[in-house]
Amino acid sequence: MTSRKARRWLALAFVALTVVACKRSPQLPHKQRPKSEPIVFEPIVSAVSQTLRTMPSLPPGTGTLRVVVQNRVEGVSIDVTAKVRLYFHPLDRKEGNVLEFSAGGAIRLPAGRYRVDVRYEVTRLVQGRGRLVTLRVHERVEHQIQLRLSYRFDTFNFQLTNLGRPVAPRSVIQVFRAGDLDKKEQKPLVQQPGSAPVILPAGTYDLRLIFREANGLSSTKSITDFIVRGELKTISRTLDFDYSVGTLRVKVTNRNQDVSKKCRIAVYRLTDVGANQKPTSAPMWKGVAGEVTTLPAGTYAVWVHYQEPDGELLKGEQWVKPVTVRGRYQSEELAVTFNLSWGEVVFRVREGLRDVNEQTRVFVFHSR
């Protein structure tokens, strides 16, 4: 390259990039915020630097850009290049398609001037946009550009437990604006599995954590005025639901024979069964004896119905109460005993010397 060309490329290195510092979106008063809109802030493009180097191998009339984006807050800086989209609006021609690229890697563009929009999105809730007013792409030049944003958010990893046992895979985290937690019609800003990190912009929120236990049971924990400082930190917090549950298994015998599989059982809260043995509400659980069910710590009444498959008369039932479930994941065994007996009767009907069994119907009545 001649010295004249070298001086020319050096002069191009001082191309002016006008930066508009996008102000943070003003916060609307709490009652004026739209219910379904995400909280969106505009990141501040606080600095743009550019270096150029010639690339004779590029096709005539084109140049390339390599863009690196840093998010910087109070001395903490993280690379967010992978989460940025760039939109190039041609300015040298009246009509032209907007060109969209992901930041990172080499972006090849026709030489000319562009207005560039920057969109930064971590989640639906954590997103923003900024703008470079103009950027000139030079022919056969590789532009290395560094953008600096200022966008405040934090990442929270909640270690969810119940009585010290990890339960995150069976939990849900809901995030609301501060003050919206108890509004029945208000949908959460964020709802996600308890095992996923929660990323929130700086602000104050209400959190609802839901733990789903076996047998359709659930427990809810609420946190109000949860402050996110927006220091680009990853914060771990352990939260325990302290929901005391235990298991109950009912074993049924009849005259020392295990008949659990022939028995239906229903478990009621003790307060829902009166002296007349008539429940006033649906059972907490019903199923077959021998199965293990999970119940909250408390006192229960258990109904057991035993019936042999051979006949309507071979059956019995009883109430067992009180039955205590101590909770804290302790296992309870309840033994229920019947003392029913029966025998076989063989009927043989004859008419004269001839058996008429197949032509005869026999009725058996129970005498109490």
C-alpha cells in the first residue's frame, strides 16, 4: 500500500460516531402501569469506540464489522454480546431494507452510512434498546466496534427446600410488581420453574413461591418488597417452605389373612366426621389399602370397606379414629383387623333319581 493510501485509511480512523445517550424510561406511578406490559428500560449507550484495519481481500464496495457489547454498572462489567441484535438503516439511499444481525462475528455490509439500533434482551422482562445515530462503513475495511451499555439487573438462584429437602423441580416462582401480589386479577410478570434462575431489573417486587407435594397438596410462601439493586450480581438465596407432611399406609387383615388389596379406604380430617359417622366434606384421599399416601401433619378419620369378590354378603366396614400423622416426612402404619368368617354350601337338587341342578335356582337370605 502506498503512503498516500495509508494516510487515507488513517484519516478514516477518526470518523465521528454520534452517540445518543438514551435516558432511562421514567417510572409510571404504580396505579398507572398497564397490567399486561413488561417493565422495559432503555440501556444507556455511554461509550462507543472504533478501530479500523484494511482488508484488501474483501469484495469491492463492502466492509465488515465486529461488534463487542459490554454492560457496565458501577465498575462491574459483563459481556452481553450474545444477547444483542443490531438493526442497520441505510442512510445513503432513500429506500433500502433494514439489515438485522446478531452482535458477535463478522458482519458484512455495503459501504455507506447507517443508523444503527441496538436491542438488548435477556428475558421478556429484562430487555432494552439504544441507538447510534450514524455509523460509516468503509470499503474494504474491517471495523472493530465496542459498545458500552448501562443496564441494571441482578440474577437470583433460589435454593428451594421443604424441611431441608430440595424441592425446586416441584416448585414455581411468580414475580409481581410491588403491591400486586394480592390482586386476584393481576397476572405475574414472571412465572417459571423454581429450578430456573430469576433475572430482574432494578426495582421492588413481590414474590410468590408455590411448592407442589404429592397427592395434590401444595404450599405457598410469599415475599413482599423484594428489592433488586441492579448491580449485575448473581445472588443465591435459600428459602424453606416449612410444610410438614408425612405418609400413611393402611394394612388390613381378616382372620390373620392380608386382604389389603380387597379394601377401599377414604381418609378424612377428623373434624369433618361427626359422631354419626357421616362426613361433612370430601375425603383428603381415597384409594386401595396398602397404597402409601402423603398427608399434612394432623389428625384423621379413616374409613375402611372390605369386600370379597365372591359375593355381596362377604363384606364389612369400619371407621378408625383418631389416626395421627406426625409430619416432617415421617411414615405412619395403620393396622386394621376384621374377623369375618364364612363357609361353602353345596346345593344338590334331585327329582326322584335324577339331578336337576341346572334347572334349579337357589335363593339365600341373611338372617340377623
